Amino acid sequence: MKSTKLPLWCRRLLGLDPVRVPPYVFSVGEGFLSYISLAEDGEFTCQESWNVILGEDCFQAGPLGGRLGDVEGFTRELDGLLGKMNQRPGEASLVVPDNWMRLTLIEVDEWPRRRAEQLEVVRFKLGRIVPFRVAELRIGWQRVPAIKGGSDFRFLVGFGIESAFEELEEIFEDRGIRIGDLSNASLSLLQALQRGLEPAPLGAVISVDEDRYSLMVTRHGEPIMYRSKAHRSSESLRPVERELRLTKSFLRERVEPGIVSDLVLAASEAREAPWRSLLEEVFEIPVASLSREWPTIPGLSNLTTHSAAPLLGAALREVA
């Protein structure tokens, strides 16, 4: 997650138009290692896509995750994947699960101009709301729209264990691949859907995985609220319903226009039906399905649309 240094109009004024990151993306989680490459000419065409199942003990369990438990097993699987590829990239992006890179929102009364001072402000705020040693975290942030009754200086902050990210980056670096951008699944999925959400005064994306769901609310495509909760596929959806209704009430009270008009569900086919039903009941609008309504991705194989979407978003990202 990168911080925003200059607004888009200012970048253009100074001749600093955003450029697309290299179209090569790896994604790693507790049980998988995936890869996608898109056409270098900007066409929405998948050149390669792979998915490898990792051992159950490959990563250690923990509140933030990401620490390797079986380095030898991970590097063996990575080397096997690299050996299959038609082209090994020199630089790539990396997508990690939401529980490895957490997101939270903070507000401050004043915002300093120097980046070092900004980092100290974010660390201080983060230290008051998260049960982790801030000194051990990698932190990034981006400014997001203000909401009713809040400060004008509002930020979406991403954080994860610095040493865990460094170890992964070093493993790729040892194989000649520099990780130029690291993000989590929710931010990467939003990047894939952002253009479609831009017309919506208030939109939302619900991402459902095997043991967690995440909700990103947007204003004209920009993130404005985020929730992520642990929830296993075998559990009842009643706690989820309560959380969603609280979120709906919060939006009505604090975020104009208060009513979500566009809602996208990203879930596997096995979990889609009950979640779609719940979302339509709570938000009282039709729900768009990522897996059913997204256009066919030319060249995609070995991955479902649901699992590929965050990688595609990371491959389409633009940075200054």
C-alpha cells in the first residue's frame, strides 16, 4: 500500500502522469501461491496464469500471519512455479491476504508536510487502536474522503509485520525478481473494480473467502469505509447480518448520500447464493456477481475469476 504524495491533477500539471506497474503479479496465502501476467501493451489479456497448493505448515498461524514456517517447502514450490513460466519477470507486484495486511481508518486534526513527521503521526494513532508493536509493522497510508462529523484529514492505513514481508521479498529477490508493490486482496480487488464503481455516489464490494469476509465502501470509486471480519464457511450468517445492518445504519447517519446504489459480491460459486440473498435483503438492491457478470478474461486458466480478480487489479494499478 503506497501513500498518495500528490493529487492526480497536480501530477499531470507537473508532467508526472501515473504509469502502470509491471503487469506481473504473484499472490501468496496460507495454502496457495498464484501468478498472473497480462499483456505488456495494456490489453486486458492474460499471458500466463498459475496456481500452486502449499503445505498446511508453510506459514505460521498468528493474528497478523505472513511468517513462513517452512521456508524450504515454500522456495521449492516457488522454484517449481518459476520453472513452468514462459517468461520470468524482473519486477512484479505481490498480493497478500487481508489478515496479513490489515486496514484501518484514522483521523487527525492536523497533517504535517514532511513525510517523516506524517509517519510519526500515523504510528501514534495506530498505536492507540491496534494490539501490535507499531515499531515492528510496515505501514502505508492514503488519504480518503472525509465523512460527516469527522476531520478533513482522514486516512486509510495498511499495516503488516515488516520482517514477514521482508523475508518474502528477499526470497523473490534471490531469484532475480524485485517486488515493487505489495498490497492486500481488498485493495487489489478494488483496483480491478474501481472504474465500474466510479459513477456510484456510494458503492460497495464484499469479498468472501473461506475464513474471512471484507467490506469496502466507496464514494465514486474511492475507499471511504472498510470492515473485515473472521468468518468460517461453516458458521451461521446471522452475525454477518448484524454487522451489515450496523454498517447500513452508520452509512445513513454519517456518509452522504447514505444509501448504497452499487454492490459487487466476490465469492466462490459454492458460497455465492446465501451471501447474495443476505446482501439483497439487508441493502435492498440487486447484487452484482463478480464471477457471473464479469467479462470473460482472455487467456485465463488454472484460476477462477474470483481468485484471479485481486491479481488482475494489482496488474492494472497505476502509480505516480
